Amino acid sequence: MNSNALTEPAKNLLLISLLASDKIISNNGKAFLKELILRRDPRISALLQKFETKEAGDSTFLEKLHELIEDESMALYNELFHDTSLEVGKTLSKNERDQNDLNEDKCLIYGEVDYTSFYKVLRKINPKQGSTFYDLGSGTAKAVFIARLTQDFGRCLGIEILEGLHSQAIKIVDRYNKKYRSYLCTGLDLHASVHQGSFLEYDWSDGDVVFANSTCFDDELMDDMSRKAENLKPGAMFVTFTKGLTSSKFEVLERKRYRMSWGPATVYIHRRL
């Protein structure tokens, strides 16, 4: 087919389809860009035109394209969590810790990932379509849904020990299934779920990408989590904040500082050997 015979929207749709086929963007990312193209958003029209006329280099083009995916997916994410701000999460966590005399357990202190930063981390990992994502200590499921909206995971699961945070996360999952799931790529398994309990007692050995916001984890919890992580299959990725895994069965692929809700944090990307 002669691409010159296509209308501009048709050419743009063909281009993003090719990018998704080549795994340069996710299929969910493609769905967000498709929506921009169909509503003739001038941002993507201008960007794709610059790319076609070689006014933008490949790296600049892809970075700008990911910024559009981030903007569109974050808008949906903000709608999904419209009643679940950082302050709501902190209050739910503090109230339960106060009621159960758990304030001495610093491992339970609440913190959230920054959307832009976590999206960049997931982009670097570039998970395979249909793979499984776990968030250990998932709070209100913020990281679960950044993974769900921006990548092509088959399953996205969160494990949270505090009942109040888990109950709020259940509301988010229900809202996602009823209203927002249809916004994504309908050709994918768009599963998202949350489970209450200790992640040390839950089997997440089938995870392909596992995340733990470990900034407040003590040494004992880091050791216990690291030993349990050894059950992951070779090649599985494990992301931690501030503290790296203590197991020799993992290699650190990247250690870099990113912005988070509480300030800068060092992000470790590990791979199971």
C-alpha cells in the first residue's frame, strides 16, 4: 500500500501500530495515542509530521511520544484515583497504625510512587506482553495501576497488609473494572487485583516484574524479602527503593535517583540470575 495515498490520521495510525508491533511502545500506549489521533489532537499530528519530514530525530521523537502517552494515561489515572490522594493514603495508614499500636513499625509508613518516575522505570524494564507484575506493600494500588495503564502486563497484582489501605484499593479496582478498563487495548488481558496480607506469606514466585517501595523497610524485612525473591525465575526483574536486595542471586542493572512523593529516592533495578 502506498502510504502517500492514506489520509493523515490513517498514516498516523499505521505508524503507531508499527511501533507497537516492534515493541517500541506498549499496546496500551498505542491505545492512548490512537485516541489522540482520532480526536485530531494537534500535539500528535505535529509530532508525527516532524518525524515523517525528519525534523525530529528518533530519540527525540520517541521521548516526545512517551510524554504524550504519559499525559493521556495520567489523566485517566487521576480520574481513577480522584478520591484517593496521597493524604488519604497517609491518613488511612496512620489511623490503622494508631488503633493497633503499630506506630513503632516503621516498615508500615506510607509513601507513594511518582507517576512520571515509575513510568520511566517500567519503560526501561520494557516488560513482555502477558507478563505478571506484583507490588509488595501496594497501599491504595497506585503502582499497580501505573503498571496496568502504561504496560502490557497480563496480570497486575498488589499485596497490602493494612486493611484500610486494602479496602480503598478494592474500591479502585472495582471502579477500574466498571468504567476504565475499556479505555485500554481490548486485545489484551487487562487484569488488576489486590490482596490483603503479608507479602512474606503470599506466593509471588510467578512474577516477571516485582516492585517493593522498600524505603522504610528494616534490615530484617529486606533480608526476608530477598530470600523469598530467590524463588523467582531467572530473568525476573525486581525493583526496590533506597535499599537493594541482599541476595547474591540478583544483579543490579541500574541504580538511579528518581523523584517520589517523599522526595528523591534511589531506585534499584535487579535481575534474577
